[in-house]
Amino acid sequence: MADAAIQPTGEETSWFRGPVRGEAVGKLGRVAAANLLRSHQTIPAVTHHDRAPVGALEEFRRSLRDEAEERGTKLTGLAFHVKILARALEDFPLFNTALSADGTTLWYREYCDIGLAVDTPQGLLVPVIRDADRKGVWEIASEILSLSAQAREGRLPLTAMGQASMTISNLGGIGGRAFSPIVNPPEVAILGITRSEVAPVWDGECFQPVEMVPLDLTYDHRVINGADAARFLRHYCGLVEDPLSALTAAPAR
């Protein structure tokens, strides 16, 4: 039964044929819903799908397991994706912009902060790895663990959220083959990642089993066109295929 204080009213009374239970939506859920609705109403969003061979990245990550244990941290694939995205944003600065509310000014960020969508009991939170382009993968891995724990425990400070260059929504630990993540304004794009799987890939002579990671790039079509998105995601896939090229010294600013 619905709580005594929360009963269907108005049109809601025609929605149900029997008992229901009413539960108040928390403040965080109301804010998230308002932001998602604003994004949907104001951004002409398009999603571009691609996939990248992830075998070299995973092999390199496995080679670092002993070092990760010595450091007392966990080196996840997500840490590499943060670093790779930071490098891709350096190479494609259009994706590290914000469009003014009146559409007359395109602001180019001179920093690179990567947001990470985290599923928590309180709802979706997006902690941010600040200056991801200037940090090594070990530092990023440590920050991911710390920020994710704070988010799930409800003690993530407001200073650890907001003002990201671009966000990653990673569903690889849950499953799925593709989805269309929603852009978090004033960002102009968001990267979705789902679970990698072995797929047959033609090498010119026969099919080879290759571990592939699906990637989903949703972008603001007012700023980014389809060719931009395709080139950006192809470049990203190339960095995933050759992860060492994304782990070179951080750029000077």
C-alpha cells in the first residue's frame, strides 16, 4: 500500500488498478532528473558507435598486477580509458569545449578534467579526475578508487564534482552491447563503454578471434558534426589499440 502521506492524486489516480506504494524522490534524484530533462530538451544529441581491439591494453594491464599489489591499489581498465580520453581531447580540442547559452561563443577549456558516472545507493554521481592529462595512470587509478568509494558512501565533496571536460559512463561491469549516454551540459560529448567481448575480425585472409570493447559517443550536434565524431572515436580506438602511445609524458601548459 502507498504511504499514508503519499497517495495518488489527480491524473495519477487513473494510472493504477490496485494498491501502490508511494516513495518520495530524494533531492539528488530530483536534481538529476531536471538536468537530464534539460539536456534532452536543449541538446540535439547524436550517438556514434564503434569498437576497439582491447587485447594489447588488457595484456599490458595484466603485466602490471604485481606492481599494483605492491602499490596497494587496483589498476582497472577504466584508469586507462581516462588517460586515453585525456589524450584524445588534447588531440581534438573541439570536444573539450562548452557552448554559451545563446549559442554565440564556443569556450575552449585549457585544462582536461574527466568525469566518471558512478552508480550509488543515492543515485548517479559524477566525481571528476582533475587535470587527467597531467597525471599518470597509477595516480588516476588511485583517485578512481578513492572517489568511487566516497561517492558510494555518501561523502563525496561538492568540490569533487562538476566542471568536467567530458564524462565517461562505464557499464562494462554490468553488461550490454551498446547504449546512448546523455550529454551532461555544458559538456559537448560523453563516452559510453560497455563490456568487451571476443568477436570474429577479418584480417584479410580469415576471421581471427579478437577481444573488442564497444564504445558509444554521444555528442552535441550544434558543436560537433558526424565526421568530427567519427574521426574522434577512430582516433580513440587507435589509442586503445596502442595504449602506450597515450601514456607518454603529460603535455606542458
